[in-house]
Amino acid sequence: MDRLADSSLSAAIFTDTALDPLPERATVVVVGGGIIGSSIAYHLAATGSSDVLLLEQGVLTNGTTWHAAGLVAGARATTALTELSHYGRSFYQGLAERSGIDVSLTTCGSLSVARQPDRVPELEYGCDVANAAGVAAELVELDEIQRLWPLAATAGLLAGLYFPGDGYVNPGHASIALAKCAAELGVVVRERVAVTEIKTSAGRVTGVATSRGDVAADTVVLACGLWTRDLAAGVGVPVPLYAAEHVHVRSGPLQPDLKGLPVLRDMDNSYYIRSEADRLLVGAFEPLGLPRPVAEIPSDGFAQFPPNWEHFAPIRVQAERAVPALLGTDYDRFINAPESFTPDTNFLMGETAEVAGLFVAAGMNSQGIIYAPGVGKELAAWIHGGAPQFDSAAVDVQRFSPQQSNRRYLHERTRESLGRLYAMHWPNYQSVTARNLRRTPLHHRLADLGAVFGELNGQERANWYGDIALAEAYSFERPGWFDYVATEHHAARSGVGLLDLSPFAKYEVAGPDALVACQRATTADIDLPIGRGAYTLFLNQAGGIELDGTVTRLGEERFLVIAPSFSRHKSLWLLRRRAQGLAASVFDATSSLATIAVVGPRSRELLSLVSPNDWSDDVQPYYSGRQVEVGDGYGFALRVSFTGELGYEIYLDSDIAVNVLDAMWRAGQSLDARMVGYFALDSLRLEKGYRHLGHDIGPPDDPYTAGLGFTVSLGKDVSFVGEEAVAAIDRTTLSQRTAYVALTDSDPMLFHDEVVTHDGRPVGRITSGGYGHTLGRAVGIARIERGLDLAGDFAVVSRGRLLSAEVSAKPFYDPGNERVHS
């Protein structure tokens, strides 16, 4: 955090080359000389890319890295993020020896404390995730908290979570050490080079324009922090990140040596404390952050804002109350500098949808030091392999809606995003800022019917119907919406339910080569009769699952593609890339078509009350679609269901959707019809074992391990992307399989990432979990070791408890798949 020392060290290492002329060409150009860019450059070079150019508009570390607190952590909230952070912690342990630079790694441990009762189960889950990943962690009580942190007042504390291997580094020195190691492996490092434009041609990156000339490149990586959004926007790429003030202060001298104190995280009071020699550094993640437009931030490096003691005062009061030694101290440093945050407080990483070869690694939400080595390693592997080699769903730059890159939206959401890092991490948490950005045509009618809305990618959707406020419903036990969801679930199982599925992504692929484009994109053979559809996967070149969905043939040269709602941006551009060079166009019909799902054993009865069409199985079998009269208009009815019951999805022009829903709702009263929300939909699909993209399947998963080999049609007339990789898989040597888990006890809940044990030995983990209201117990989908005797003694580890469980090769509900065909 000494910018003069960082500048001097950088100058001592790179003074002879940093201002040399730029090469005319590089295989990879990395934009941004902070710790993220330096890590990416190093890992690219370490894995075989010697022709790498690292560019920094100022001097190394002068963006965000210089003012970081340098915290290093081995575990995060999920298995995927823990794998990234764990690698980083081990990497820093060898960085000084590798680089010859003292990065001041201090392995003092870290201690997170709970003050409110609901924080305790959060710490318990965190302990489970850490231990499952091989990161040492233990729950500690008040006497141990006092021993670890003798300066703390333990009054009001309920528990703590201790990570003995955590600590901190000098962030500037660590970044420069990475850049030095990269340079020694052949990376060209240049300072004071501003990238002014990204060069593209035919949808692919071709290089960069800079203040010192153009450089051609096959791949460009934007690792330039808060400057990334505007630079990417220049080529039509939405990158939703926004700057906010981020603060930490340093006390005056307190006592001779505080180096052994663990990093203290008092998340219920929104601050952390770490030692710095004989002083304490106090950093804030206050509940209401202060967003800052890029236009207000100097671009010449080492940007700071004036000290804002008034805004920091509530944090200061809580920190001084918890650590009385801080009372009366004179704080000798107030760092208030910009950091970039994203709408969901996860960083952005990966290849952009619009421009092939353009990658992003930014929006680190003040966790850049923690993640930098892992991001560098995995992004290098992604660039080399053409696809992510890890579970990238939570951080994929393509996961957002383009609208979420809007600056007004980001300004409002960032007020919340900064504080979300330390706020309660509730299961199914819904953001409260920047809401009602996107609403379906049925939104207001659903509100009239009692919908409690959540938000995904800026899209409002009904999570359940009831009269309890969202903020009052959160829990790590049975949430406040439990009974409402149960009612909706049972209606779909035994009667009839109505769902607004309008947020699901919908595309029409049309043109003389539409079939070729779809065959290229899909694992299934969709050279189907008109009116027939199929469930399919969409793979990357490595054979990993990028998307799943349905494709229905509307005509000889027209196809309807339906994909998960949160993948709308990603799936649009995947289809467009597959259609590139063909006489086929891809039209995003998501907003123009509303979708009403009618599900349950009485769904035919309801549809017969609002439509003159014959809804019998003979006329419309499973996975078939047709035009129908419904309400006062017409729609396209597709017989599919994500609930495991008989069901239909009715696709309607948006301007008639309310009329049709009203007709269905009125007619449905005689059948005790219920409105059904997305939480019930999740419960229904979990009982049936239907996969959830981003949890149960993703880029590192092949179709066979995911249990979806039935979607793969090898040897089609048109090869699908990833077919060669899939065809090379020896299914007899796969190490894992997908299975279905149900707890024996009816009370506990499942969420995700819980460890599955067999005869006391860890053998896998829950990829997604919830409560199965038909089964009367929690259920989950799991990835476990292949070849296990499923009749053995299984359990699930949840909050340190072993919960007896059953594991099955088939879903527990309707394993014969009879009800959807009834």
C-alpha cells in the first residue's frame, strides 16, 4: 500500500525496457498491469505462450492493486470459487522464491465471527466447503476467539470460523513479482501505454490501438479493472462493472508487534481488521456504498478520493467497540480509492459473446489479491484450450443481461454490491436495489395475484405467491416461503398450476441453412418432422456443456430454440456463431413472446376450458408443438414440462398474454388452479432429477458424466461443435457419475456443495439441492464416484452434521418417466 515503494520497485526491474517500442504483433495482448493482468501474463507464459505483451496505461500496480489490503484466503462460499482461492494461497507461498522479491507473505490465519444467530449457520456451511476442498478450517467458541484475538471484546459474539492458513501479502510487491516472473519467461512488459481501441474484424479481435501505435494480436485480455467496461463498450461488448469508494484506515501505534493476529472479519458489523506492524488496519464493506462514475476518477494512476470520515463513522464506532484498543487512537492514514463491483458481487472472467478472442478478467469486488493467481491459471488454460477447464458459471462474463451494463442501473446496484460482500449470504437471496429493470408482459397481473418477485439478470419473476415479505422470509432452516411453495408444488403434482415462463430465452433460427446451423449447435439430431422437438445440449470445442434447452422444428427452414433464462445473452451469441457463414439468421424472440406453462395432471382439463382444440395424447404427444386457439387469440403450444408432470408451454404474442392468462385463471377456479412460482418449479424439477445449468451441468462437464448421454447423436450429417471430443471419451474410464440424493430425516434442508459420504468416506458433493415436497424430505442432485454400491451407507455433511441419506441411480419421483407421457 506504499505507492512510492511500488513505483520504485517497478522502475528498478523494468526501467530499461518499460518504455521501449511496442512489437508490431503479439499472440496475446493483456491490457492492465495490476495483479490480475500480471498473473494472466505469467500463467500464459508458464504454460507455453511466450509471445505475450502486457500493457499498462500508467505504471505497474497503479490502478487498484496499490491500495488493496492484500488479504489472502483459502476458501470462499462455493466449491468452484474455493478452488480458485485455494490455488492463490498456495501460489503466494512460493512467489518470493520464484521471483526473488519479498512479497511479505504473512500467514497469520483469519477469523470470521458471528454476532447474529443466523450468521452461525453461514459459518458452519463455510467450514464444510473449506474442509471438503482440503482447506483447514475450524469452528471456534468464545474462549478460543479470545485466545486468537486477545485485543477483541467477545461480548455479543456467538461463534467464529478460523482458517489457520490465511493471511496477507504486500499487494504491490506481489503484483510486480508476478510481472517479473512473466518477463523472465519472455513476456514483453510495457508501461505508459494507453489502449485506446480494440481492433476487430468479422466478429473477431485482431489487436489493439494504443497511444504508441497499433499492435496486432490473436487474443486480447481486458484486465484493466474499472476501465474495462468503457473499453469493451467500444466494440459493443457489455461488461457490467462499476466503481465505488473503498475505504480502509490505519491506526496509530498500539503495541510493539501485532503481526501474529489473524485477519478479523466482523461481517455483521461490515468491517475487517488486519495488523500492520504495530498498528491495525480497518477496512469497510459498508451496507450502502458510494458509487463513482469513471468520469470522476483520474486516469493517471494511484487515484484517491478525499477522506470521508462521516461516511466511515458507523464502521469506526463498531470497530472501536469490538476492539477497545482502537479507542482514542489517532488514525494516521485514510485510503479512499476506487474499486470495481459487479451486480452479483462475483467477478467477470472469460471470452466475450460478441467478439471472439476478446477475454475479460475484471470486476474483482475487492477480492483481486485472493483470486489473482487462480484467475491467471484458469484464464491461461481457457485461452490455450478454447474452453474453460473449471466450473466457470458463477463468474462467466456472459452470464449477465446486456441491460445490466447500463450506467444508471450499475450506479444504483453498486450501492448494495459493495456491502453484499459482508452482508448475510442467505440461500436464494434477492437484491433490493436497481429492481424492475425488466418485467414480463404478465408482471402486473402476477402482482395482482400475490406474486413475491425475485430477480435474475435484471429480470423480475415470481418466486412464490403469498403475503410474507422477502426480507422476513430468509433462513438457513425452513424459509418463510416454505409453506407457500409447498402448496404450489402440490398443485402442480395433483391438480393444475400456471407459471409465467416468459423470462426463458427464446430464439427463432430461420433460413435455407437453418437446419445446418442448429445441427452444428446441438448434440441431438434435430432433423425432425415439422412440429416435433427435442431436448439437447450445446457444447464447446472441448466437449463441455455450455447450454441445454429444447429445439422444435416450426417449418422446413425455421426452428424454435428455448434456453434457460439466465443464459439469454450467452445462448444468443452461441447460436449466432454456429450460424456464421451460413444462410441462416438468429432472432431473439424472448421479449416478443410471452410464455405460460400449464402443468399438472389436470392441465388438459384447464386447456380444454379455454381452447376448442383437442388436447389428447394422440393429437399432441410429448415433445410436439402446434398452433392453437387459446383465450381470445392464438399461440404455439409445446408439450414439454420441467416439473415432471403432464404440461404444456403456450407461446403467445406479448400483447395478448394477459388476456390468455386471465381466461386460464378464471376457468381454473373450478379446478382449484394455483399460480406457481420459480421456487416451486425448482422443487419440482429437483424431485424429478432435471438438471439446472450452472449448478448440475456446465463447461467442465461432459454429457456422459452429467447423465445426459441420451442427448448425444454421433454421426449426424452435420457434425456438432464438440463432437470430436465427445466421440473420444471412453465411458468406461470416467471417474464420476450423476446420482440422486434424498435425506432420510424430513427436517433438514439441502442447498448445494454439501459433501456426500459413503461408509464414512467423502465420495462426492451435492450440485444442487432443495426440499422435495412430494417426498417430504430434502433432495439433491449429486456428482459422486462412479462404481459405488448405491446400497451402501450414505450420508450428507451439512453444517458439520452427518445426515443419513439414500442415493439412487434414478430420480426418486416417477423414475419410469410415466407422468409426463400420461
